Amino acid sequence: MPRAFGFFNKFKDKCDKMELELNYDPTALTDFSKFSLYDPSILEMTVCRWSANVELRAADILNFLAGKGYRLANNETTNTTDEHVLMFKVVGRPEAIRIERECREAGGFMMGNVKLEVHPLIGTNGIRIQDTITMQRVRKDDRFRLSDTNALDLLLEVVRFTDPSKQEITRRSTIFICKVLESIFYKCEARIFGSFASDLRRQANSDVDISVLVKNEPENQNPQQDPYFRTIRSEQELWNSTTETIFLRPIHRNEFRAHSISFMINLIAKVLASVPMLKDHFTFRKIPEARTPIIMLKYAEDPHVDLNFDISFFNQQGVDKANLIELFMMRDASDCKFIRKCMLYFVQFGKSNRLLNGAYLDEKLTPKTGFNSYIFNHLVIHFVQNALDRKLVQQSADPAHRCAPYNFHDRFQSITHFFRDFFKHLATIDYGNMAIYNSFVLSKTTVAMCHSLKVTPMMILDPLDPTHNISSRVTPVALRHFNLLIRNGLLLMKQKDFQIQMLADTNKHAVEVIKKLRVEKINGNCLEIDLPHIIQTSADFCILLNQILRFDVSAEHEGTSEENLFNSTGVTFVIFGRAWIGRRTRRKQLMQNTENTSILAVELAVSRSFEFDYNEPVAVVRMTMAEVPQENGQKKSKIEVLQGNVNEIRDALHFLLDHFVLNNMTELSQLGIAHLTEMA
């Protein structure tokens, strides 16, 4: 055996005897019964997909797979969905792995002219994004409503569940890499941080972030007393040193600081790549020019395992930033740490809607969006502070004082309530002109000048480091997609039958809702709409129609002097312009020119800013109001379009009720709708 290989084998033996604290409990989900969709263990669940234009019966698929020699369990509870997918159980985890391997090697199983793709629900890199969407759609019952905590727990725990074989690879690799790094540096600690180190945030595909911290030597250190302390070696001497020499004479802190970070990154990467146990199992990538220079190690022995290690040096600030997210979760005083669930689910929302990468090759986004889970977490941190009207996060030398305690239930009644208000807040932010910093929304130009930052499409500053724009890589296309998802998410959450699975594929479900609204609520030239509970009187509705949509009561209206929508003839309105279209640009201009003005006042000013041609009306409508049967206090309205396009009137009312009223619900409730006439 070569001497070097023997040296590293001895080194490996030491690592095998170590116990590294990873906070990683592989038995965390041993008892899955209280969450399980099905009776069997989650690790034995298997997924079969096929072409969407072919109808197959579950029994035929199971008989086909059994005929190929696979051991299938009792599958009475197996369901198919409109996605052309089947979930079923096999006998034991090894059988699930075997069926996936053989299906992959065969390029898919051909059942007649139909190709079947089969894989475990919990694959090598955890659950696939598409399977999380499917899992939420199967058995659409009350267990998957956001009000059901167990259903949300199921999704979040399944997303975190890791294949045992990858778990072991990760554990051994982490121990070995940390020990190699601690042997390269004098008095060094290789510390794991970030989502992988957090039991609250870890997911199956979390990268392993390692920070190398090298302790200071005493200023009066005597080189004769400490054989490891040496004078600073030159770059040439360090570069020509063998790996074994580096291990015998580790790099000390002053030596690291004496040379450029680019040289040290290249040197350490060279040393790591010369270690047989690393060279044989990992590929190496150096990024010395990044804001935080890192060395990336990617597990390469099995191309189907997505496992990455990001190694940084003297990165205490990065450790503090990552720890803030966990601290923010822990400071929530609610019994179930609801903010943690909201943050995890928001990240999953980003993945299932193609804003964030998944773990599998076909889940990698091209082109890249620039979004990451760190951005999503800080959007939640920003919103919670804004909603509570309290600055919770602050810079402090003491890590424990960087976030004040708070309680989710001080502001939100449920997770549904949280997401509705959260999405509403995100939808009101003008990302083109405004930047997010901690609890504040500030002018981009002001922030850029104060901190010497480049203006980017989206600007979110790290609350612990305002010179760091964490969203600098977000592309304009991705930002538009994000905005569309937020608005469509709001549309979904307004539906009475809203369920969690709707947000898993937001745009698709939003299209279905819009189509349903058009089909069910438009009958020829008539519409029927349910009004929000805040609209109780005829005067309430008339004020909104007149002040916001600029609907004018017809001069030929033959009703009473006081407009009464509750009588049989209703009220006739003449519409001379489309005040519900083109509001965003006008709103931006008004907000730039005014300060300390409420959103309600701005919206009212936007409506007044339209100039119409009063010679030719766009539409004429007759409207009535009535009580909704079996609904306590809720009213409905019937609209007959006498002249004009019925779809345009539907769009106008959609803006009024689902955007304006919803976004200003708090202020309208406090002041009353009649206050709009006083503001006019």
C-alpha cells in the first residue's frame, strides 16, 4: 500500500470513531400513523406516472408490475388522479429502490404503447416536487385544508424526510470533510451552519454549509514552545508543500491572512483534492470572487445523489445571518411555532411554482430565476414585523438579542389568515421603485446611495448587513412570475373552497377559478356576484361604485331620489370610462409625489385622475341587491348589462371587490365606507 494512502486510511479510521453532533435524527418519523395518507410506511410508497393523454386503470398497472416480478403490498387504498399518476405500496424499501433502478435502466417500462415511469415517493434526494403536488391532490378532503394542522405537518415533514442511504453518506462525508479541514489549519474548528444544521429548517436536499474558524494565536506566542507556530511561509512555499506536509505543519491564522483570499482558496482546494477519500468521491469547484469566497464539493460517486458541501473561511457573519432565521422561528411564542410552518411552506410554494430549484436534475430551472430560500425566509421576516408594527430584528453583538420575542397569534388567527395578509402585502409592494430592509419598504435610489449598492430589479437588504442585497440575482422575468403567482395566490385564497393544494400549482388553479367564474356567473348579459360582508347597505355599494369605479347614476333613472339597490327596479348606472384599467402606473406616480398618504387615499386619487369622454358611454348597467339565503348578513348583487361588454363589467367588479375592498378591508372597517365621500 502506498505510504500516502496508508496515512489517509489512518486518518479515516479516526473519523469513523468520532461522534459529530449534527442534530440529525433518522428516526424522527418512525411513527407516521397520525399523519399518513395511507396505512403503509412512507418509505415503501411508490409512484407511477404515464402519458397524460392515455387512460389506465390502477388494477391493470399493478397487475403489469406484479407480472414483472415486483412484490406489491395490499393496495386497497391506492388512488389515481387526473394527473395520470398512481401511488401504491411495495413490500419493503429495497423493493422500492429496485423497481426505480430497473425502470431507469430500461428507460421506462412499456405497458403496451404506454411508457410507465416508476420511482419511490421518497427518492434518493427526498420527495420530488411534482410528487408533493400530487400528494396534496390525492384524497381532497378536510385533512388538506390549511385549518387542519396535521395535514400541513404531513406535507412539511415529508418534504424533510431523507432516504436512509443518503443520510449515511451525508453523515460520513461531513465528519470526514470537517476533520480534513481541521487538520489543514492550526487550532481550527469546522462548524456546520445553515439549514442543514437546523432541526427546524433542514430538508432532504439541504446543502451542507461548513464555516472554517481559525483561532487567534496569542501575541506573545513563543515559536520555541509551540512547534506549530511558524513564520509566515511564502505563496511559493505553500503551493509546493505536499498535503502531508500541510497536515504536519498546519496553516495558522496570520499565515492565512497574509495571502490573498484567491490564493488561499486555490491552495485549500488543491489540498482537499489530493486527499484520496475526497478525490475519489467528489468534484471540486472554487468560487474565490464571490461575496463570500467558497469551495464547493459535489458528491460524484453516484450521479443520482444530489449532495453538496459549501466551505467558507472566517465567515462568522454568514453563520450569524443563517442563525437569525432559526432564532426568528424560535422567538415565536405560539404553541406550534406557526411561523416556522409558514416559512417552510412558503419555500415549498416557491419550489412547486418553479421559482426555486428542486433536488433532481429535471427540477433544475433553466434559465435561473435568482431566487433562493434565503430570500423567501426574509420576505416572511419582513412581513411579520410589518404586520405586528414592531421592529423585531436588530443588529446586536449578542446573538440572543438579535430578535425580540413575539407571538403569531397576536396578529393572525390561522395560517390561512397569515398567507392571505402576507400575499396581500407582497402584492402592494412596488418592486420597481422600492427596496425591502428589515421591517421597512424604502426608496431604491435612497438605499442604493446610502450603501453604495447597484440598483437591481428586486432589492432586499439583509437585516444584519444592509450592504448585502440578497436578491441581486433575481431576474426581471422571475420577478414578473413572482408577482403573478402572488396575485393568483390571492385570487385562490378568496375562494370559499380554498385548500392547500391550490397553492401547490397556483397559476393552473387560478386559471380554473377564472374559467369557473365566467361560466357560472355570466348568463347572457347578466351577472350575479356575492358581496363582501363589509357591504351591508345600498349606500355602501353605491359609494364604492361611484367613488372607485366612477359609475354614474343615470340621469334617466326613474327610481326614488335616494338610490335604492334593494328595490325591484334597482339603479341604472352609466359608465363613461374604464377606471379599473391602468391604475398601477398612476398609483406609482401618485405615491412618488405624496408622502404619509394612506393606500386608501391613493386609490381614491387614482380613480379621480381619470378623464373620460362623456359623449359616448362605455356601458350602461342596471344593478340590484338582495340577501344571500342561508348566509348570515351577506348580500348579493345582480347586474344586467344594458349596453356594453358583460366581461368588462365582470372585470370591473372583480377589481373593486377582490382587490380594492380586500386590500383596504382594515381601513374601510374602521372608518366606514361612507368615509370615502368625506375624502373626496
